[in-house]
Amino acid sequence: MTLHETRLSEAKRRAKSKRKRIIVGFLILAMVLLIGTGIYFFHDALPFVDRGAKSYETFKTVLPPKQISLHMTAIGDSLTMGVGDANEEGYAGRTADKLKHSDWVSRLSFKDYGVKGDTTDDLLKVLSRNDVQEDIRNSDIILMTIGGNDLVNVLKRNLTTVQLDDFENRRVAYLKNLNKILKAIRDLNDRATLYYIGLYNPFEDLFPELNDQIEAIINEWNQGSKTVLELYPNTVFIPTYDLFKGKVPDVLSDDHFHPNAEGYQLIADRLVKVIEKK
């Protein structure tokens, strides 16, 4: 091979080697760009990557609150009827009004079957009515006050000579009737939540010398009601004794027995808090 041919061959080899280095360099650069782009898009697609508080707040406000439609039925005595409330709403009507305006309720239908003076014997008769049974079957929430007249009727007979045995005999009859009431309701509807409103003492400033005895009797009746309620699913006891204790002049109506608007509102506020937790 001549010197010229040798130099020509060496030049071709060097040119070929240079082209390889250029191609390899280009491929490496392309791979770097592709990997970097892939990491960027993968990072951006991850749902748990923190993109700042502003994006998170926007996401939160876009979601509407979950809303449900409710049917609520109230049964029982004059407290359910709303006697003593100047607005004639009572605890049941005020509870319905608060739920209607809550964020999680889209629609609320409400029926009130409270009857002034009703005892547990009377309520059992009310529960035999077709219209009441139909509403209870369709209810998501059932409100109930009963037992106050069973207790007061013992006092009415003769307050000065009444004996504890008289209250005990009536308490036993009351609890038997309460059990029948709850069974009748659960036979019609075993999914609705039933809220039973406990008894309070409206006589604390009328008969201060009898307060200890009356308080013990009411507490015993309330405890008996709790015991019976616990036999059935989806039942809740709502205490009211503490809401009225020491505040009777301010929270009772002119008849000094039924709550006034403020008293009913206290019950409704407590009831709504418990319902919203459910």
C-alpha cells in the first residue's frame, strides 16, 4: 500500500469513528430528555403530590355537600304537639325547621301526630290508625314524647297523700305500654331511628319541699325508659332534665307545665346535634 493510500484509509477510519461518537452522543442526549420528560409527567400525574394549598382548596370547594331526602314523623303527647309554644312549633316543628335548613338535607317531609293529654294507653290507640302507620312505615326519623301524663295523673289524684307505691304501680304499667309502643313501631319500621325525649321536672319551684322525692321519681321513670329503649335497635334517649333544672321560670309557659318557645328550642337544639351525629 502506498503512503497516499495509507493516509486515505486512516482519514476514513477517523471520520467513521467521529460519526459514531456523534451518534452515540445524540442518543444519550435524547435518552436524557425522554427520561426527564417522563419523570415530569409522572410526577404531575401522581394524586398524592402536593401542588400547593391553592389547588387543594379549589378541589375542596368544588365538591357539593352530600344531601339526602328525609321523612320524619312525630308521635306522642302535648310536647310533641307543641302546647305552650307561641309559634305552635314545639320541639318537633323546630327540629324539622332546623333540619330543612341544614346543608345535608335536600328535602324533608314532616308529620306531627302529637295529642294533648295523651298517655301511653292513648298512644297505643293512635298507632292503630292507618294514616299513622303509613307515615311510620315511610319514616327515616321518628320523634316521641310520652309518659309525662302517665306520671302527672298520679299526682293529680291527690298530691298531699300520694304514696310512692302509687307511682311504682303506674311506672310498671307505663313501661309495659312503652314496650308495646316500641314493638308496634318496630313491626312497622325497623330501620328508622327513634328519638325518645326524656322527662323533666316542671314542679321544682312549686313544691320545693317535695323536690327530692319528685326528682327521684322522675329519674327512676327516665331510667326505666332507657332500659326498655335498649331492647330495640336504632333507639336513642334524649335527656331533658338538665335543660330545665334551675331554669323553670325562664323555660316554661304560663301554664307552668309545658315548655315555652325557649324551652322547646333547647330540646330541639340538643336533638338536632344528636341527629347530625347519626
